Amino acid sequence: MDTYSQALQNYYDEKEPFNYEIVRDDGYSSVVPLSIFFEDSGFSNIELLALDRCKGKVLDVGAGAGRHSLELQRRKVNVTAIDISYNAVGIMASRGVEKVIHSDIMDLSDVKYDILLMLMNGIGMVGNPERLDAFLKKSKLLLSKNGIIIFDSVDVLKTDNQKHISYREKNIQNGRLPGQQKLRINYAGIAGEWFNWLHISFNEASQFAKKHGFVTELVNMQENGQYIATLQIKS
């Protein structure tokens, strides 16, 4: 069962429960209110900084319930939403997102965008360094000249939570990036499948970007390590 997709659908259909749980493989867990995927206002400072930079032809990657795409539509931006979740695509279309693609971004071809937008830690979906390399290669094929990736992530070195510190130190000892994680989503008493996730620091992202011909810009860094940045194809 795709617990994430089912959770989105149930919330949209006004069926409880209205939260899901993210569980890390060391036992750390947190509860996520599904309302955050549907709110059409109250964007964070980081989200607003990202949305303000969207112009031209935009691809909202991993768009979920479409809250960012809907906001961009309200701003008259030419935006297309993409998600691998069938439920998410149906929800977005029902909520009024005008252009929706049901696909993995890695399967797209013969199309160009000026902006790839990846909010709510969306770049984390790459999961590991190898898939980040593959994603950046693919992005260069999908972006127009001087195209930009706008993303947010978390620098896991900026924490005083001992469980997070222990987890990142174990990663480093095992030759992994500090922000690599193995997670699953539990919902309505059902445990989802394990998947890989990557919180990448700006410095790490810059190193990967340089290999693939991108110029990086740190737009904003929060005290908790949450940040927004851009990667732009060198002209």
C-alpha cells in the first residue's frame, strides 16, 4: 500500500486520520499533519522566496496536493505539476491545477522548462548521491538555456538533537552523506515501505552542482538549518 497516497486521498475525502507518521530506521518518528499539503495560504518565508522567483515555464516537481502550483496559477505563472502518485494527480486536477503530469520526472523527455521547483524538501526524493548525480544530469536536459532549479533542504549539521547527531555520525562513519536517511510512512495502522531520503547541505549541493555545470546561490538559511537555494545552468 502506498501510505502517502492513501493519506492524501483520505484527507481530501475528509476521512480520518488526518495525520501520518514518518519513521526513521533508528526508531525516531514524527507526526505530520496532512493539512500542510492543502493549505492555500500561510506560506513560509522560504516558500515565498521560492515562489517569488518563479517565472517563465515552471515544473512543480513532486507537487503533492498542488498547493504551490495553485498559488503560481493565481500569480499567472505558466506552471505544470508533476507527481508519481496517481492519487495526488487526481486530487490536483480536482482542486483546479490546470496542467498535471502523472510521471516520474526521470521519465520526461522532449520538453523544456525555465524553472524546476522542488519545495517541502522535494530534492530529498533522490535518496542518495548516485541518484542526485542522475537527477542533475536529467535536469540539464529538461531546463532551457540558463534554466534554474529552486529547492529547499536541511543542513543536518545544524542541530543539537542528540538522536539526529548520532544518526549523522553513523552515516559519516559508514562513508555516507550525513543527511542520508531511510524512512517509511505509517498511516491508519499500516506501515509503508521503506524508502531512501536525502537531506543535503548547501555546501554538498554546491559540490554536486559544480560537477554538472550549475552555478549555486544560497537564497536564505534559517537557524535550524532549513535553507533555500538555486542551481542555475552556466551560460
